[in-house]
Amino acid sequence: MIAAAVLNCTAKQILLLFAIVLTTCFLTRAEILWDNYKNSMTVDILHQHRTRCNDLTISFSDAMYNEALIAIEDHCIIIANLPLSHFDLHLPNRNASDLINPELNRELQYNIV
């Protein structure tokens, strides 16, 4: 299912599909599914970082994967009120500012130059 989505969907759509699969299909090896498709779910975050830094050589990083895991966990909480730990996935590292006001953080990330 996710393999087909990777060919036709955006990273955000794949993230949402992954969250739906996690919360409804009771996977026994969710970590393997994450490892197989984490780049496809993180490609838009990579693009944002490359654009923001004006550097096309930037590659995937743990921070980018963490950002994708935060988005997945947010969807899982909305869908089933369950964190990623319930599905035997690593919990994303959320700092206090992310928890307080993610909208403010997004507004502050614009380029003023």
C-alpha cells in the first residue's frame, strides 16, 4: 500500500497514510516500515532545508527524520489518541518550544534577506 503511494503521492500524504496504517492495521514491525519509507516521508522536509539554506548538497539527517516522526505522531494522536511509543516506534525528540507554540515557530523560520 505505501509502496504504491510513494510513486504517486506527496510526502505529507505518505506521512498521513503511514499514520493511518499504524493506527488501524496493528502492525507488528512498524519500525521496519518506517526504515523502508522514511526518506519518502521526509523528502519535503529535505527540500525545505535545501531551500532555506540555499544549498542543494544537504542530505537527509536525524533532525529531518525527527521532524517527520513528530508529524506522524501528531496524526496518530489526532486519529487514535496514541503516541508513537504505543506502536513500538521511537518517540520524536520534542523540545519545549515545539510543544508550546508550533505556529509561532513556523512563522519565525522565514528568510528576511
